[in-house]
Amino acid sequence: MTAIVSVKNLRKSYAGGFEALKSVNLEIAEGEILALLGPNGAGKTTLISTICGITSPTSGTVTVGGHDTQKDYRAARAMIGLVPQEISLEPFETVRASVQFSRGLFGKPRDDGKVDEILAQLSLDDKKDRKIMTLSGGMKRRVLIAKALAHEPRVLFLDEPSAGVDVELRKDMWAVVAGLKASGVTIILTTHYIEEAEAIADRVGIIAKGEILLIQDKAELMAQMGKKQLRIDLAAPAAEIPAALAKYALHRAPDGQSLTYTYDTKGPRTGITTLLNDLQNAGLQMKDLQTQQSSLEDIFVGLVKEE
Amino acid sequence: MNLNAVKTIYVHEMRRFQRTIMQSLVSPVLSTSLYFVVFGAAIGSRIDQVEGVSYGAFIVPGLIMLSVMTQATSNASFGIYFPKFTGTIYELLSAPVSFLEIVAGYVGAAATKALFIGIIILVTAFFFIDIQIAHPFAMLALLVLTCISFSLLGFIIGIWAGNFEQLQLIPLLVITPLVFLGGSFYSITMLPPVWQAITLFNPVVYLISGFRWSFFGVADVSIGMSMLAITVFTTGCLAFIWWIFRTGWRIRQ
Ligand SMILES: Nc1ncnc2c1ncn2[C@@H]1O[C@H](COP(=O)(O)OP(=O)(O)OP(=O)(O)O)[C@@H](O)[C@H]1O
Ligand SMILES: [Mg+2]
């Protein structure tokens, strides 16, 4: 994996002394889509702001495309596009002028064709000459995305792009994100919607209280989610797992009242029938059976609650 | 050097000026005309010459300075305060631009507007009063320097201000009194000796005096002192802005 964004031991304490990021380490591969999930106040915006230069790190380093964001900020920032969480736009400006402004600010020469292309990509072509204050909230968010794309960044940060956005626009946005990925742009987005992460991310990171608790390939996570558990409540507690059942990797509850069997729903066979037969042969009496499935949501809630 | 960024900021700011050109020009031209009518024609007719110049002509440099200083300050302070207010400052902070480039864009635009207004007032003055400019190049140089230095001051005020009231406060509480007491309408030699000494702590005195010298060849303080004062003032503002960007004071958490 070649990392395009590399965050090392990044800490951020705000002026009041509050530690919003506690030694964050993160490598983002070129061309991937990383979704950062986390509850309110987890530090998602702080992490993005610190990478993009809006807040200064307390300690640690960030490199983008090999350029240190502090020492070599010009080269680093020229590669980054940022869509902030809050809708921040100049109300009296027209859509096109606002996007042109962003392009120029990032040092690119004026290119009306390119700007029009980006506006078309975000279905804003018919709104080009409208003043921003006359647009709806969802359209304003598209303008923010257009501004972030105006200088053709290699890395795009989307801070809660689907906040306050209807289902249709969210789908549109996912399509835009997919198109950007196809053109080789690396995308980091934060979200509160697990479905969003499931729908578009390659990797999922979970962040809470300023720490990254987990960062994993989505496919692996999904594989974990594809696992189900079967809980077998016993009529009489078992002191130990009988040797005849050793091959099933059962987990015995501490009180011996139940056994848990984990199996893969996607596998060719679950092994449940043979397990139940063997259980009977080993002389264990069943009282009840329950199955449960862990979802990304469970993993998420479990990790965040643990703290 | 990200020249595209400087140009972009400059053009963006000038466009805003264009949108509000009527407000921007009508009010200074109108108030200056009123000053000429009241001070130049009505009161001036009762006043003898000041330092060998008719009173109507004597107040022209001061009036131009008055407008230019207040306009430069308010333009520049508003220019940088507005992105803070709307939140669009995130873009400036995340863009590959240095502090000098941001300042060049905002201050350049604010100074251009102020210069424009200064020239309009000068032209207006020609309609009311017969004046000759003794040192036109020095006049222009001093005018440009004043536009730049007060735009720098305005930039600092805009970054400092936490709300619109504070944005108005400094120009109202500090700049207007300094300018009025800086000899816009009188020669400081008309003041009692104690006040003459106190006035010398007012930096605006040096600017107005130097500017008046460029018109009539007479001044309250030497032109060298005036140039020194404006250089010190400009350097001080620049140093302070450099510190702002280095520490992120009031802009970067
Ligand atoms: N400027 C600031 N000064 C002090 N504390 C701050 C500042 N900005 C954020 N914080 C604190 O830092 C923590 C992380 O905030 P952050 O905005 O990064 O969270 P987040 O994960 O983006 O949350 P959300 O999902 O609500 O957007 C919060 O506890 C917040 O109160
Ligand atoms: Mg946030």
C-alpha cells in the first residue's frame, strides 16, 4: 500500500486544554475511499481540519503525497480539496464566481471550461448564475463540493456530506464519489450513517473520544458480519466441553449454562445439524436455541460504549 | 509565490466594490462637498489665510486624508471580517497561500478602493477651490502609502473583531478622533503649546502634515519626520500581521 496521506502520532489540544485527538495514527492508500464513523464530538472534524491546515496540530506529523503539511504546506495543500461540515458560503456571490474563486485561490489559472464541467458533474449547470443565497440547503452542499473540486485535488475530504441531504441527493453524491474514485481521487468522508459507509467505502475507521478504535477493510468487516452465532442453552450446566465436540470451537459460558457456536452463513454448510447430533450423542440436553448476527452497527456501538 | 491566489482575492474584493460602487462613492463625495461648503465657503470666508494658504484650500489635503484613512480602514477590516463571519475563511486557511499573499490580496484591494476615493475627492475639490499641487509625485506617493498602511491597520481590526459592533468600534473610537485632532482642519501651530506637544504623539499629524506639504510646500513637521512616521507605522502593522499568521491569533485554533 502506498500511503497518500500519512498521519503520525497526531495530537490536538484546543486552547481550553481539551484533548480532541489523542495520538492518532492513520495511513490512507492512494485511490481508496475511507469512511470515518464516530459519535458527535469524536474528533472527526478536528482530524480533518488538522490535516487540511485549518487547525494547527499540538504535536505529530501529517504528510500528503509525501509533503509535510506544516513545513511544505503549499505542495501538501495544493493536493487537497475540503468540503466542510458547516455550509460556509458567501451569500451574495454567484455559484460560478464562487467556484472560480476556489480554483484561483489554489493557484490554478482561470479555466471556465473546467469550472463548467465540475458544475455539470454536480448537476448545477442551470444554477451557475444564481446567487448562493437563493439556493436550497442541498444545492449549497453541492456548491461546496464543486468548490472543493475546483482545483482538481488528488485527495478529497468530505466532512459529513450527507448531513441534511435527502435520499436522492445522497445517491447522487455517492455516484459523484464513485466517479471521482474512478478518476483516481482518494476520498475520506465522515458520516453518522453506517449504510453510507457500507455503500461507498473501501475501508471503515471508527473514531471515538479522539482515538481511532478500529480501521479495517470493509470486505473483512462484512465477512465478520456474515458470521452468525448460535447460542445453545443447556438443561443442565456443563462443567466442560466434551472432547467429542472439540472440533466445533465452542465457547462455554462461565456458568456452564450455555454454549456458543460461531459459523459462517456464507460457507458451504453451517455445520449446525451435525453439531446438534453430536451434542445429543455427548449426552447434553438442550433447553433452547437462539441465533444472533453482529452488524457493523453492533461493532460500532460495542466499541464506542466500551470506553 | 501563488500569484493566481493574490489576483483571485484582489479581483474578488474589487468585484464587491463594484457591486456597491454607488454607496462607496456617493457618501464620501457628498460629505466632502458639504465640508467644502461649510468650512471652505461659509466659515472659511471669515478666516484669514492659514500659513499663507486660503482656508478653503488649506483643508483639502486634510479632508482627503480623513476620507482615505477611514475608507481604507473600514474596507480592509470588512474585507477580512466577512469571511470570518460567513465561515468561508476555512478556504483561505486550507489553501496553498502564504500570509503575504492573503494580505496582498485583501490589503491591495482595500487600498485601491481608498485611493480611488481619495482621487475622486481631489477632483471634487477642484470644482470648489482653486488649488495647485506643489509636489505631485510626493503627493501621490504619500497618498498610496497612507492607503496601504491604513488598510493594513484595517486588516488587523478585521481579524481582531469578534462581531460587527467591534468592527465599527475602532474606526469610530480611535481613528476618527485621531484624524480630527490630527490637524485636518487647522494647523497645529494654532494650538496652545501644551496641546502642540501632546499632538506630536498622534501619528496622523505626521501624515496630514506631510500630505499638506506636498500641496503647498509648507508643513507643521518636517517631511522627513512624516516619511519616517509612515514607514514605522506601516512596518509595525506588517510585523503584527506576520505575528497573527504565525500564531494563528483569532483565526486558527
Ligand atoms: N474550537 C474548539 N475549541 C475547543 N474545543 C473544541 C473546538 N472544536 C471542537 N472542540 C471539541 O473537540 C471535540 C471534537 O470535536 P469535533 O468537531 O472534531 O467532533 P466531530 O467528531 O466532528 O463531531 P460531529 O459528529 O458532531 O461533527 C469535541 O468535544 C468538541 O467540543
Ligand atoms: Mg464534525
